[in-house]
Amino acid sequence: MAGKRAQRTTGTQGPDGAAKVTISEIAREAGVSVPTVSRVVNGRSDVSPDTRARVEDLLHRHGYRRRPGAQGTRAALLDLVFNDLDSPWAVEIIRGVEEVAHEQGVGTVVSAIHDRAGAARQWMTNLRARASDGVILVTSVLESGLHDELRRLGVPLVVIDPAGSPATEVSTVGATNWAGGMAATEHLLGLGHRRIGFIAGPPRLLCSRARLDGYRAALDVAGVPADDELIVPGDFYHESGFTGANRLLDLDEPPTAIFAASDQMALGAIEALRQRGLRVPEDMSIVGFDDLPEVRWSSPPLTTVRQPLSDMGKLAARMVLDLARSVQPASPRVELSTELVVRASTARRRGA
């Protein structure tokens, strides 16, 4: 199987048995990706007429001969890669990617690399074997060598919520995390809260830092001094929200409201309050971030910042498929709007 794939995608033999040209060479000369040339070779329809004509001309000029029976044998594939899959927001992103992939007749391979030693390299080996048309990477970082390998293979890459600053040529999709953090904090300030705790996300993620910066900016605009003891670490998951809320409640002067940088942490914080006999929102207002489907059914329903996770997945899928067809996005850096959704977990501060 691997040998047949290599024969189809790496070259053809001349009458004397010598390799005439490789698909990589054709792609480089045409200024397109290897998957785009592969689509033309295999008779796929998802290539623009101008690109198809340019590639066909080069194939003809270089004497490239298609392997008999090659046309139509390869299914289009996208690789969707997460660091972990144990979060409801991952499901929302998958839902968006799958919707676009289904519309365009493209298969999706979902992987989790878990930050394990060698896991990313094993994924790259698998990627080469299945000759994916594009990669969508979610809140993860590829080693520079693996990123270079994707570039060498001509496989386009789009990153959702990048961890750190991606290379300038990499397209990214995110949300207005700073504005969302500011809106959540302004909502609590408007309810009379002045001691507002913040449970942060992983500091390596740009989205986490932007939410924290939005929180700080709202306090600054309102003339409320930021208090570092009110900012506690978290990792977006329930347990860290539970732990963070307990740390805040143990302060000599606890906050009257908590903004958690994810819905899961907000739900963990609500459980910490429940175990102490405290009520939401009567004793403590809580705001989350994401608007996962489950939070409208929490007790009480959670006030949160809606992050358009499914739409982010859709947009990333469209962008990477366009790149695979040598269509450049109108903007390589896209941020979708967040929106504050007010429910029953926030109320005016007592005495305000």
C-alpha cells in the first residue's frame, strides 16, 4: 500500500526506467502545494480552472505519465489535531470542521498528541502515509522541525487559538478574547462588584493571556486597582476551577464575584461554593467563558462569554481547504466576535 502511494505521489518512470519528474517538483514550479498537484493528477474537481491548466501544462511539458487507474483513487482528507480531546469545547470545534468537510466531500482524521514524547512525530509519520490535504492544529505547538516538514510536503496549516506566536506565514483563527474578558469584567463591575476574582487559563496560550488582559483593562477603566491575590492559576478544566475558587474563598477578604476563564472552571467554582454552603448568585456571582451547551442547564444557568467554537472550526476548515487549492485567504489572521450572555449566575452585590 505504502509503495503504491509513493509511486503515485512522488514520480513516474520514463521508458528507460529513470524517474522523469516528481510531483513535488511540479508543485514547486507551478507555485502550488503538493496536494493540489495530486488533485489534478487524480482527476479531482476541487481545483480552480487556472490552477488546473497551469499544472496540466507542466505535467505535459515534463512528460509526467499518470499511473493507470490512479484517477479518483484518493479520498480528500483533513487532519484535525488537538493536544487533548477531553473537553466539550473540542467537540464543538470538531462539529464545525465536520460540517464543512461533509459539504465538500472531505474526510476528517482527528488526533490528540497529549504532549507525549514522540507523539507529534508519530502523528507526522501517519500524516505522510495518508497524504492529507491540510492540517488544522488546535491550541497546540508543533516542533519547528515538524512545521518545516509540513512546509516541505506542501501541506497547508491553519491554527485555531495558537499557543505562542505562530510563524508569520501560518494562518490562524481565534476569537476576540480580550474583548470578551473585558465584557465579562465590566458586567460584574456594573453589578457593583469591586473585588472580582479571576481564575486564569494556561499562560502558554495566547487566548488565556488575552482574557486576563481584558479583565485587567476593565478594572483599570473603572478605576479599580488590580489585586494580584485575586488572580489564581487554572488550566481550563473543572478541578482547577474548584481549587482556584477555594483559594479565593480562603483569602482574608474574599471576592464577591469570580470570572473564570472557561466554563468548565466556572462550573468547578460553583461546586466549591456549594460545598461551603454558599449560594450563586446570592453569595457570589460567577461568570464563565465559552458558552458550552451544558452551561445553560447548570444550576443556576451560567452567565458566560460566548465563543463561537463551531464557527471557528468551520472557518478554519474553509481556510485550509482554500489553501490546499492555492487560494490565499483574504486575511491570514481572523478573530471572530465574542458575546456576553447574561443568565442567572450573576446578580448585584449585596449593599450595592
